[in-house]
Amino acid sequence: MRYSGFQVLKQGLFGNKGWRPAWREPEPKAEYDTIIIGGGGHGLATAYYLAEKHGIRDVAVLEKGYLGGGNVGRNTTIVRANYFLPGNSEFYSHSLKLWERMERDLNYNVMHSQRGHIILFHSDGQRDAAVRRGNAIVNRGDDAEILSRDQLKRMLPYLDYEQTRFPIYGGLIQRRAGTARHDAVAWGYARAADQRGVDLVQNCEVTGIDIVNGRVTGVQTTRGPIRAKRVGIVVAGRSSQVAAMAGLRLPIESHVLQAFVTEGLKPVIDHVVSFGMGHFYISQSDKGGLVFGGDLDFYASYAARGNLPMLEHVMEAGMTLMPMIGKAKILRGWGGIMDMTPDGSPIIDKTPVEGLYLDGGWCYGGFKATPASGDCMAHLMATGEPHPVARRFRLDRFREGQLMDEEGTGSQHNLH
Ligand SMILES: Cc1cc2nc3c(=O)[nH]c(=O)nc-3n(C[C@H](O)[C@H](O)[C@H](O)COP(=O)(O)OP(=O)(O)OC[C@H]3O[C@@H](n4cnc5c(N)ncnc54)[C@H](O)[C@@H]3O)c2cc1C
């Protein structure tokens, strides 16, 4: 069934009885050509691009819970391509281009909204860094502009410009950046992959990886063993645990990251705004809730909820930047398990086990990467070669010392 305005009208006139389930609920087969472990955004996108671009349709996505129940449905939905370092910059540029055609490609409304993302700067040094980053982004072919304090005052009148401790000097805006509805991205890729013959198997946890003579032969699951020639590990915060099933020790630690949403308010924040002097960023959802978050809780954990010290830090930063949010009531807070690498950049690579591939280490920035991650992982699994924009996301870069430390925070997982 194609989704369209006409379809909405037609179904509305006939009692909405004609909608069909967005995807099938197949029993897992005994064997597939390719298995993707993990039904988050990246796993579903990988399956979609395997089928769509490479004609590999004998594929199963095995998800231990329900599709979209992981980080893809827990993030704060920011989509941008304002990375600085070679390696990251071309990858995220590719990703943003895929975002711009995603709704047409998938025939699904993911509510992609290019409302602009602004990083504030609060000192001369930060302005220099913002100009340098902006120039790098423009040289690569994407958009970036420096905004003066007066321009900002007109665009974001609700910020506290007179703050004596952290005065606002200006901002770096990427107008093509913005937000999208996070779980719709999972549903859109799921539906499109299912339409191309991919089996999406929910409530199917992978509990073991079968290896014979250094080659992957399949997986053990809570719904029985399944054979496959190729297996992709695409499980975000669970990367280290699942890779350990194949005897691999990854340079990935799992940390909890929190986010918060207020009650619905009238439109007040038109952009995504990032504070430059504390980890705080905010946007407003289409339902009216102010969606905001901060930094990691700074300890390794598999709990999908956080603790009070980071919550307090985020609220303080919010109050410092825009005291008016003190009037809003927090509706919910939650956490997600982030797959942190030592340099804050991801991995899309083969593993030492033949036929076993890894897509992980997305830290707290993997939502915006969803389409390019799927595209590049599918390319790698189908051709055996890295996609040109993901060449540097190698697993051995940590051993070789070829780090891509975008934040310049050093080689500690919890500092990225
Ligand atoms: C609070 C928060 C805010 C964030 N904000 C942003 C943002 O604004 N912008 C941005 O770009 N990124 C953001 N992120 C990061 C982003 O959400 C993640 O990097 C990205 O979603 C990870 O990829 P995924 O969607 O495939 O992960 P997930 O959705 O977590 O998918 C992994 C899946 O694997 C499944 N799985 C795990 N183990 C097994 C197993 N043994 N067998 C079968 N299945 C298994 C899990 O159940 C899960 O569904 C944020 C994350 C959080 C938590």
C-alpha cells in the first residue's frame, strides 16, 4: 500500500478500515543469506539498502525487543552535517543528503524538519573555532554561517544575552540541519525493507554467534538457531556484549545518556540551539514539548535510565541560557545506552571473523547517521569493500593510532 494524501482522504471517508499492517510478522526461517542483529535505525537501514541497492533480499533483521525500542526511539532527533574532521565530515555530509530524500525514498513521513541548528559561542576563542569549523563545512559543500549577536537577538529573543558569566558573542548556524521524528525513521525503514522481502523478526534475541574455522555460519537465538553466510552486528549500546559472543573485545564502552521533555507549549523555539559553555541543547517538538539533553552520566552502565547529578547539571545550564524555561514543567526524562569509542567516532568494518561485520560506536550522535550508516554497512556487506565515505571508520584505527577525535577530548570513552 502506497501512502499518499489521497489514501488518507479515502481511508478517512471509509472509517479507516482499509489500512494494512506496515510490515509482516514472519516466523524466522532456518537459513538466510544475511542476518542483521539489531532492529534499531541502523540495522533496519542496512537491511533496506541491502535489498534496494544491492538486490540482496534473503535477509533477516533479528531484534530482541520491538522495532525502534532502542536508541532510535530515545534520542533528541537532531540531524546535522557540521562535523569538522576528514572522515567524519564527508560521511555526515552524505548522510544529510540521504535525509533530504528519505521521505520520498521510503514513502514515509518522518517529519524531517530543516529548521536550522545553532551552536552558540561565548568568547573570542570559541568564535575562532566556530569560524574555522564553518569554513571547513562550506569548503566541503555544505552550508554554514556565522551569526552576530544582533542577528541572534532577533532570531532567538528568549536567550539571556546579559548573562555576566557566559555572555553570548554569536552563533554558527547550519540552516539545512534540524530534526525528524525518531521512531518514524525506524518504522519507515522497517516498512520499506519488508516491502523488499526482508524478514523483520521481533522478540528474537541473539544469544550466540556460530563460527567454524574462523568463518561465521549463523547465530543462536531465543527462537532457535539460524544459519547465514553473512552476519552484521548493529546493536549500538550492546555492541561489546554481542561481539563478545564471537570472542571479540571491542574498544567500546557503554554509558547512559539522558534526555528530557516538558509539557506541550505554544511554539516558542524555532531552531535547535546548543549552549557553548555547558552541555545543553534544546528544540521544540511538533507536539509542543521542549526536548533537551546534556552530557553522559560519566560512568559505564547498561541501565536505560540516568541519575540526578546530570539532571541537575542540565537544568542549571538550561536556566542559565534561557531563564524562561523555568516556568515549564518537565513531563518525562529517560536514558539510552550509548556505544562510546575512545575517539568519539564510529566503526563500520569487517571483523577478524570472516563473514562477520560490525557497525557500532555511534556514541551520542548516531541518529543523524542512520541513512548513511545503513548505506555504508550494506555496501561493505555486499561488496566486501568500504564505502568511499566510510573508509576511515576502521576497527584497527585504535591499534594504529589513527584516531578521529572530533571533540579533541582525548582517548577516554566517557569524555566523548
Ligand atoms: C538521550 C539520547 C539522545 C540522543 N540524541 C541524539 C541526537 O540528537 N542526534 C543524534 O544524531 N543522535 C542522538 N542520539 C544517539 C542515537 O540515538 C544513537 O546513536 C543511534 O540511535 C544508535 O543506532 P540504532 O538506532 O541502530 O540503535 P538502537 O535503536 O539502540 O538499535 C540497536 C538494537 O539492537 C537490539 N539488540 C541489542 N542486543 C541484541 C541481541 N543480542 N539480539 C537482537 N537484538 C539486539 C536492541 O534491542 C536495539 O533495538 C541520542 C541518544 C540518546 C540515548
